[in-house]
Amino acid sequence: MPEIEAILVLLAAVAALATLANRIDIPYPILLVLGGLVLGFVPELVPTFPRVELEPDVVFLLFLPPLLYVSAIFTSWRDFRANLRAISLLAVGLVLMTTCVVAAVAHWVVGLPWAAAFVLGAIVSPTDAIAATSVAQRLGVPRRIVTILEGESLVNDATGIVAYRIAVAAVVAGIFSLWQAGLQFVVGAIGGIAVGLAVGWLVLWARRHIPDDPDIQNTVSLLTPFTAYLLAEEPAHWAWHELGLPGDFAFSGVLAVVTTGLYLGRRAPEFISAASRLQAYAFWELVTFLLNGLIFALIGLQLQSILERLSEGTEYAAAELVFYGALISLAVIVARFLWVFPATYVPRWLSRRLRQRDPSPPVRQVTVIAWTGMRGVISLAAALALPLSIDGGAAPFPGRDLILFLTFCVILATLVVQGLTLPLLIRALGLEDDGSQEREEIKGRIKVADAAIARIDELAREEWVREDTA
């Protein structure tokens, strides 16, 4: 079967699985990951169906920038800023802790080398908010929970990918320097944010000076995340080597994309027409849906070959692989619980000012946040983007197939187990919508009405406006 027909089959499968998810009222990523698992065995049953081998660099460039950008651009900056402390603790502290916990288990139990174990930890540390927030919004939990989950997912992608890049560089180089890794983290973060702000300003300037045509405006919007990502990654990498500086440094393309998205999401409505924004919302919803569906299907198509390569040797038996997958998944889930509760309550116990400004949330709300640690597309994209070899192609990347398999196990366990039980947990805890979102909408509608009435009063004083028209 030609590859173009295979892509059409995958798109049809994505549409069918999403339709079924709506019918049975569960988040569609859960069915997509299960469907991807089934699709992995299609080449075995249908010999004409192609086996897919994705280029790692293509995966990172094709999937990460648009997914991160659309999350950032539709994030409420006011809500994000109001919950910045909670989001930072989850998006930075929890990611680094999860990376270390998973790395320790992967090294001491699974037997991965330390550098490869840290790669696995960095891959599975970022959460995916699509399944969690879709359940939370549908069941009407307090808005603050949804805001924290969305903000965590947005920022922890950047933290996880920066840690991932450092760990992969350590595997490729064969050595790890703590000070150099710390310098790379700081340089990459600051440089990525700076590039993101610059790209955001330039894009906003350009969109103010091009025709106010939704098609043209949103073509620029489509190019924006790729521009931010590439400008952060490539020129900085080249300049660092031209200056003769040690190491393999680059600005964080992920942070550049997130920063650009947050900046444009805050400023663009002031200058871009409503027609362009309405089309952009529908367009990016479709792009997000298709990319999510395709990447789960594509990892499924590769899963069969990964299992074959793992089973060819005598190193791993089937039962051993299942045990390792369950163990790493458990480590990811437990690490989140061990972090969320102390990070929520200990600072408030130590600081009376913090308690007064932001009282301790109910244990029920904290429990929901601790249970919503589902992994998804970002982890898949990072795993697929692992180099195939090191030392200029002389040796394979250590444990690459095992890392891919364990990543898929974590995604499967967290999405299916936590995703399917989250509605039951929310109902059992009796969480209800606090009405904040409805109140915000009412305030917005009142402001719109007041502005319209004020404008009518202005027009009524104009000579060319008839009294009966006003």
C-alpha cells in the first residue's frame, strides 16, 4: 500500500476513534493510545501496510512547535500569573524530581546506564493536559484546578525538554558535567525566552502591516511556532561553535515557542480582527486534533518493530518487559503524590503571609491534581526524537528501543488507568464548579453592553445620526 494511502487510513482511524470516544463519553486521547496499540499490529496482519520509521529530527520539528504554541496562545495570562507559584512548583520542581526518581529506578532495577536512565526520566516527566482538563471541564470542577493543570502542562514541557536535551547530549558525548549542564540550562532558558519575545514582537508588527485577510493572517500564524523554534535552535547552536565555546549549546526552542505564544495570546487581540481570530481558533483546534491523533497512531505502527527488536536478544523476556513498564509507570505516579501534597501545604505552614494571601486548598482539590498526571504527545515526540546512533553512527543509542517501549507503557498506564478513573474520583470527592468561569463571562458581557451603550450615546450627538436611528 503506498504511503499516502497509509496516511489516509491513519486519519480515518483517528476520526473513527474520536467519534467513538464522544459516543462513550471519555477523553479521545485514551482511545487514541489504545487504537495506536492495535494499529501497531496492522503491518503484521496486512503485509502491504507499510512499516513506518520516523526521522527523529522531523518528529521534533513537526509535532512539538505547533502543539506547544496552540497551548500557549490560548492560555489566560491573568489566570496563569495568579497561579504562577503553584504552576512553577509543578512545572519545574516536580519535573526535576520525577526525572531523578525515574532515572534511579531505571538504572538500579531496569539496568539502563545513568545517562540513558535520565533521558527516560526527562521524557516521561512532562504531563499532558488534554485528557485531564477535558475530564475536569466536563465534570465541572473548580476553575482553579483546570488553570493549574493547563499551566503546568504548558511550562513543564519546556522544563522536561531542556532536561531531555541535556541528558541526550550526555549520552552522545559519553560524559556529564554538572556545571556545564547547569550553564546550558540557564543559557538555553534565558536565550529561548529572549528569542520568543523577539519573534512575538516581530510577528505582531508584521500582522499589523499585512492585509486584514483571515487566510493571510493565519498563514503567518501557522509559520510562527516553527519560526520561533528554528531561530532559537539553529543560530544559537552555530554561534556557540563559531565563538569556540565548549559544549553543545543551543537556546531552548521549546521556551521560545511558549514565550511567543504567551506574548501573542496577550497582545494579538488588540490588533488582529475578530474574523481572523475566529478562524484561527477553529484552525488550531483542527491542527491539534490531527497531530495528537497521528503521533499516537505512528508510535503504534512502530511498536511492533520495537517489540521484535527487544525480543530478538536474550536480554529481556516478555514478562520482564511488562514488569519494567509497570514499575516505571508506578514510579511516575507515586513521585507526583510525594511532591504535590508537601509542595501544597508545607510552604503555607512555614509562611503566615502566604496563608493569609492564599489559604490552604481543600485536600479534595489537591488529591485531584495529584491524580491527573497523564502523559501524552510531548513524551511520545521526545521518545521518537531520540538519535538512532551515537559516535557518528558507530554505535546505537543505548537502550533506545527499551526507552521507547517504557515511554509507551507510561502513557498507556497513566492515560488509561488515571484517565478512566478520574471521573469516578471527582464524583466521589464531590467537587463542584465554583461558578467563577460563569461569573467571568457575565462580567465580560456587561462590559461589552456598557461599551455599546456608550458608543450609541456618542453617535446620538452626531448631526448625521437621526434620533430614531439612535
